[in-house]
Amino acid sequence: MSSQGYAFEVIEKVLAGQITNYYSRKTLQEYRLWWHIQK
């Protein structure tokens, strides 16, 4: 594999990881909010 292709794959994985982290944090915040409303 070319080094450029490898670098692109790494960047893609990092971006995907950041997006996943962002959405899981958002979901966690919404779940906590929902949990407080239920109590």
C-alpha cells in the first residue's frame, strides 16, 4: 500500500472515532437528562 493511502486510512479512522465519540457523548447526555425527568 502507498504511504498516501495509509495516511488517508488513518485520518479516516480518527475522524470516524471522533464522530462516534461525539454521538455517544450526546446520547449519554440525553439519557442522563431523560433519567432525571423520569425520577
